[in-house]
Amino acid sequence: MIGNIIAWLIIGAIAGGIASLIVPGRTPGGMIGAIIVGILGAILGGWLIQTVLGLGQGAGFIGSIIIAIIGAVIILYVIRAMSSRRAL
């Protein structure tokens, strides 16, 4: 249980940091925000991979990070699109 939480934090930190570099602009919440976006991206990416492509578990560590990055990039684009609308 605690090992899974630590793994989620590590994958979330890596994915959130890389997604923050890919998507232009500032990540809300700084480092903690990037970790949260990375974890949410892992959940979103995993759901998309399983639902849309029909792929199962077993992506491995690198595959999990790639899936989490894809999900985190999607989330960051949505967050930034919503915040730019608010500024108008």
C-alpha cells in the first residue's frame, strides 16, 4: 500500500515535471501542483489507454510515465485554456 503511494508520487513528479516543460506557461501550484497534475494525468492517461485503445495493464515503469505525461499534458492544456478564458 505505502509502496504504491510512493510509486504514484514518483511517477506523478516525473510526469508532471516533464508535462510542465512541454506545455508553455506556468504550472499552478508549483512543484506540488506538478505532482498532482502528474498523478491526475496518470489516472486520465491510464483510463484513455484502456478505454480508447483497449490495452490492458503491464505497461511497465517507462510506459506508465509516458501514459502519465500524455494525461498530464492534456490536463495542463485544459487548465491553461480555462484560466485564459477567465482572464478575458
